Amino acid sequence: MVNPTDFIQKQQTHFHRRSLLKMAGLSGLSWLTPLATRLARSAEADQRGKAKSLIVLWLEGAPSQLETFDPHEGTTIAGGSKARKTNVNGISLGDGMQQVAEQMEHISLIRSVTSKEGDHERAIYNAKTGFRPDPTLIHPSIGSVICHQMNQEQDRLVDIPRHISILPSKTPGRGGYLGDQFDAFKVFDPVQPIPDVAARVETKRQLSRLEKLKFADQQFLKNRGNNSIIGESLKSSNLDAAIRLMSSDQLNAFDVSQVSESERAQFGDTPFGRSCLAALRLIETGVRCVEVTLTGWDSHVNNHETQAGRINILDPAYASLIKELKKRDLLDSTMVVCGGEFGRTPWINPLGGRDHWPHGFSIALAGGGIQGGRVIGETDPNPKRESAPKASLKQPHPIEDVHATVFSAMGIEFETELDTPIGRPMKICEGKPVQALLDV
Amino acid sequence: MKDLFFLSLAFGGIAALAFSLTRVEKIAAPKFAKANDLVLADVDLVAEAIDSAFAEDWSAQNLSHADQVNNLLVARRISLGIAGTIPSLAEIREFESQPESEQIDWWVARLLEDRRTSNYLAERLTRALVGVEEGPFLIFRRRRFVSWLSDKLFLNKPYDELVAEILTEEGLWTDAPAVNFYTRTIAQNEESNKPDPVLLAGRTSRAFLGMRIDCLQCHDDFLDTVELGNAEDLRSGTQQDFHSLAAFFSDVESSLLGIRDVKEHQPYEYQLLDEDKASVVVPMVPFHAELDGKESNQRTRLANWVTHQENRPFARAAVNRMWAIMFGRGLINPVDEIPLGGPFPKVLEILTDDFVSHGYDLHRLIRVIGSTQALRLNSAADFTVTPSHENLVAVFPTIRLRPEQVAGAIAQSTSLTTINSGAHITTRLMKFGQQNEFVSRFGDPGEDEFSDRGETVTQRLLMLNGEMVGERLENILNAPSHLASLSPDLDTVVDVIYLTTLTRHPNEEERRQAVSGLSGQDRERRGEEVIDLYWSLLNCAEFRWNH
């Protein structure tokens, strides 16, 4: 068990380790030649496996594709909503997506995503896991799978949780059958302190508490060393990892007050805007998956007003995120997925709203090997209410194809089967990657 | 005159408030839940038979067994299992004043009379029946279902009648809460207002029959994991079996009047794996076909078959689950995967016999389990503990507590009084609010609450620095802040701290260590020491694990 005094000396240890790594790097110049060869070869090889992290901008409640990523200006179904051109010829976005339109060269769209779930709770599960709810087990969310599958040396250097959910709603990403340790760590508006990481008493008292805890655990473990069933799990208790986390300076990634005023203003002075900025900093620290939630899209009443309000918040944050990732040279290794659990009906209901529509909605992808400025699939500009909704889609993709695309870009073998606790072998993903987004 | 009236009203109000807030607690003796002596003696006989059966198994396998623990720890185990909390200081004092041979019976009787128990058991059983998700909010009320079930458990409604009611009830999800079992499975989209027969078949099988046949929804059993058919002629389960069970639910619909049977019979159609079109599947029970009364109403027919006196899987499933609730793991694990053809531990058969022959009496089942020596076994032993020891209950299993148990224990250990239905409403509300927040951050184990999901760093952080633990320790209305100032005698202080957190007296080394930390301190520093000691005990393994 970590000696309690280690926790205040953590800062120094971390510093030593970093400087040690730097020195190791510099002294390694001699083996550069064979290394360079390898690097050159791998650069020529498959683009797959480029993405290292994932940011999910989760628009809960379901955004209307007709006001965001798939406008059909001038048709009946648009209901008066306008479109705007982007910096990619031939692609238009909803009029409110002003700043995102200027980043279109980095962003690609699948406008023909489908799902079989029209109920929020079930559809959210479906969108986050790529599977429909199953009474026998809980599927892991996409971020949990990524953290489970990607466990390399760099991951062990990250003290803070590698799977984070900022501004979580009731259903943040879960580890499911992979285990609770892959659950997303929930944090709220970055202006608030991160929950549960700060000791509630001053250092001296905290050390005294930890001494008492050590003593209490020793008493309990005295007679239990010979229990072969729980032996290790009793002793190893995540206490050491918890203490390390509490004193890690990687926690600063959550603190957006350290960022310049102008940069913060870029993202928008909203919880969502701040969270996107925090997500960026977390990715820089080595976090694998950050999910940022923006709720309030469920516009059954007053669609245009509701959507416009949400878009106002989304637009600067999303665009700034792409812009900053590009600027810091992180866009190639960071995939950004933006969307909700389904879309909204093409016709306006009597209350001026749009209802649920899983028969052709939009998901936006950028970074991490995604070739920007492309559109996959098309929705019908004049769908007939009576006929089957899916018949009018060009190139439909079930939502699990989005998952497959992400996994493929990250070099994850999603078709291999994992053993689940109920004895049922389960593929990580049952979709197919949308190659047209990944091929150069 | 008016002034006088107003003053008396004001003072009367303040007096009433003061009185209710400072009322001295008295523990009432259990009333109707206390079984009479004949029943108790009878319960003891069954417990003895159980313990003999275990002893036979141990000697057959050449296994050593652990020694016995003191009654106080047994009381803690029972509280955690069926009430989701630990004994309060007042309860411990009262407990210790009972004659030793009667302590556990007294404790079980007391708990069975407490709404906390029925509420907590209802929550645990509800997980298996309708899961934990919020569900379709317009037509599903999980809280109503839980409180309905809690009422039934409190009044000790026979389990077979309870299940029959769940399967056959009609009405609105608010007025007839049992129907939430059905409405839970209605997907809220415009295409359907019918409860999903496939989901219902899976739930019925898992929750009531202790068998998992969900894989048979899509294909025959090719892994030899599901046994069905007649006892003399067990065979692998087939897709036909699953859908024949689902077919029982084809005549249910949801309307403005709630759940009811349709007027005209609607046949159940399904396209089986090797067929090219859907065909009608008639309702058929998956085993014990001889118990099928073939009533015309499908739900009644199913309910009668499930709860039939000779449908042993039904009784076995209930017994196994209750054992798991009290021990942390079932006699057969996973708890809802009991093979149709056995083998069955002898203890399971003894308890099942007793359960059936006494009218599916859940309170009695709890009493019997509570009277066994098995429940008093130590979780630590001086020999190497292996899975065999645990399977044959030669030691008490050491198992992580569920989040509600941890939350309940934290709340009670830091409280001056017993948090039960007699407690003040603000106390209970505060506990309720903190508990929900805690459980949601801790991570809900979901429907499969008996599987060990491992501990996470987030959970440790929540205990070390979290709001609930911190708040309850720092709040001046709670025990930790009061202890140092209320009791001048340091030995008593330390004793109380250990009793309220770990439900035991401190050993000599612990007492010395703690008292030396408290001695010679000024009042403020002593108060901090007390709180720090509490903190360390709430965070230690002994608190967080059931043992």
C-alpha cells in the first residue's frame, strides 16, 4: 500500500518522472536510423489505427437534422428553415451552424443513419453502445470499449480516469459487461470543482486519517490472508490509485480558468462551451474518451425556437473544438463524433414541433483519420407520410456502422468476440465501417 | 385577547416542534412479527436439519469449517441483507440486553416488523422483476410497484399468491401497481401498445422459475446450457420452448383502462430460425406439462402452472434468492440459473420443502435461515479458504456490499438515533436524498445484483472525499460531532464508535490505539480525532464488505 506521505510528495515524483523521460528521449538519438526506417514504413502503411482518442458531443433529446446537418431549404419538410453554404462546395448546413460551416473541410456527415429505437431511453442505449437493450446483459458504451481495448504504456501514465463524461445526463457511458472500472467518470460544469477528488480536510489531518485507515485495514486483513477467493482484491483496493489521482497535476486539465479569456470566449460562455474546452485539455493529457452532453433538443413543441437556442450553444463550441484540435496538431489523432439518439420528423406537428425520427438522421464525424468534407447518404426531400420511411433513404447505415467506423479508425478489432459474464460470446460491434469516410 | 391567542399558538407550535425533535427514543418490543414459541421450535428443527446436511457435506468432502462469530455480527449480517442497513447504537444496547439464546430471534422479529425491511426487500425483488431502468414513463411507475410489493411483504402475503397477482392483475399502472410488471415491457412508439411477450417470457423464467432461457429466443440450445422437458426425459431447450412460453402473453394489451386481457384471442406468431415465414405458436409450458391445467384464460393458466404446489423450480428459485439476499450468494449460482434436473444441494431441498409446506411463507423462510448455524459461521478461518469452502458454506462468504447497503450503513452509523419509520421525517428525507446521490455516483449494480463487478477508483474516491460521508461526519447534528462532547470517558467513546460503524467492540490493540489518539487533547482537537476515527472506519475494508 502507498505510504500516505507519498501523496504530498506526488508532485515532485511526477516531475522527476517527466524529466527522466525527457532525458531518455534525448539520449536515444543513436538508434534513430533504424527507428526512422520503421517510422517511414508505417507511414506508408494503412491509415487505420491513427486515431488515439475520441470526443463525443452528445446531443441528448435528439437534434433535428433539418435544422442542423441535413437542411432541405425550400421544401415543405424544411418548415421554413434555411440553409447556409459551407467552405466545402455542395455541402450546406442549417443556417444557425455558422462557425461549424467554416470547419466543414474537416467534418464529414452521414445523413442516412437509422436505428430501430424510437424511445429515448432505449435509443440512447442503442446510440452509445451500438446494440439494442438486452435484458440479459449491459453492453459497454463506445468509450468503455476504447479504454478496454487500448491499454498501452501511455495509458499507465494517466492518473486521471481515461473515460470521462462531462455534464452527464441520466445515462452516461457505462462499462457494462466489461466491468464498472470502465464506467465514465462523471464531472460537471468545469467552473465547479471536480467531485470527490479533493480531500475535505487539510493535509496534516488527511495524513492522520490515512494512517488510521491503514491500521483498520491491517486489523481486518490479519486473519484473511489465506482466503484464496478474495485474497488479492481485499488487499489491492484501489486506494493507491485514488490517492495518486487526488494529487495528480493532470487534474489541472479540468480547470478551464487557467485558459486565456479570449480562448474561453471562443468556445462560448456556456457550460457546454467550457466543457468542450475541458475536453480538449483532457485529450492533451492522455484521456482516451470524453463525452460532453448538451441536452434540451427534444423539441416536440416549438421546434424552430428550441433548435435555434441549442444550435447557438453548439455552434461556437463545436467549431472551436475542431479549430483548436487542428491548431494543436491533435485533429489527426482525435476523432470527434457529434449527434444524438435519433432525428426529428420531417413534418411539423400541430404544436409547431417535430417528433422522433430514427429513419434517417445525421451524425457528424471529424478527425482521427476521417476524411473531411464528405457526405454519405441522402434523405428524401419529399418523403410520403404513408410509405415506409426507410425506402426513401439513399445508402442507409444502421447506427452501429458509426461505431464500426470509429473502432476501425482506432485500429480496434471489433469483430472478435469477447466472453461476457453470462457465458454468451459477444462481438464488440456488429456494424460495418463506412469505408468511404476513411479511404484517402 | 387576540394577542394572547396568537402567543399561545406560537408557543404551542414551538413547543410541539421542540418536543418532536428532542423526543427520547424508546425501542418497542416487536409486536405481531414475533412468532409464537411453537413456531420457533419448529423453525429450529428445520435449521438443525440444514446444519446437519452441511456437516455431512463437509465430512464427505473432507473440508474444515470456520468457527462461530458472536451474535452481534450475525445481527449486522441480517440487517444488511434484508434491511440494507446496520444496527443503531440504541438497537445494539437493546439487543445486548436480551438473553443470548433469544437475541437473533428477537432481532429478526424486530426487523420483519420494520417498514425498512419490507421496503428494502421489495427493492431487491423488484430488480429481478422489472429491472432498474426508468422505463416508459407514461405507463410505468417503478416506485408504485416497489411500494405495492413492500406492502405485500410487510403483511407477509404468501409468495405464490403474490406471483399469481403479478401475472394476472388488470388495471392501471397507478391503481393496480402489479401491472407494472407488464407495462415495463411496452416500447413507447406508435406501433404498439402491447406488452412484449418475448421480454415477459424472459423475465418470468428468470425471476419466477430461476432459469435463464433468453438465448432460446433466437436459436435452439447448442451449448447444452438449458435443460427443459420432463424430469425423466430432460432435453436441450429449443426456440419452440421459448416462444411457447411467450405465447401465454399474447392476449394482454394496454388501453386507457390499463392492462387487460383482449376480448378476442390473438394468436402469437413468430418466425423460427429455420423457417421462411412466421407461424402461429400455441402456448405450452416448458416443463412439468402434467401440472398445466389448460384453463382458457392464458394468463390464469400460466399463473396457476407457475405457482402450482408441485412446481418445485418455482419454490426453489424463491428460496435460492432469499438465501442469496442473506448470505450474499445463493446455494446455486448464478442465482437465477438453477438447472431443471439438478444436482441440488440438500439444504436447498430442505428449505424448498419447508417453504412449500408452509404456504410459501417468506417471513418464515427468513426466520429459518436466520436460525441456522451456517449464518453464524466466521468468514475468516485458520485454514486456506477455497471455492469449495464457499460453495458448501463451510465459511461465511466475504462479499462486497451493494451501494444501497453501503449508503444505508453510512447513514445509520453516523446518526444519533435509529433511522426507521419512527425517525423524524427530516432525518429520513435527508438520508433518502443523500443516499440516492451516493448510489448514483457509486454505480448501480443493475438487475444482476449478485455478480461481483469489482471495485472502482471512483467508488474509493466517493468514500474518501465524497459528499455523503463528509457531510454526515461534519454535520453537527450527527453522532461524530456529538460524541466527544457528550461522553467524558474515552473508553466509552471508542466503544461507541466501533459499535456504530463495525457493529462490534474494539479489541485491546484498537482500544489502546484509539484512546491514545484522543487523550490529552483539547476539546476541539478531540472532536476532530473522533471524526477522523469514524472516517477511517467507514473507509476500511471491514465496513465495505459483508463478512
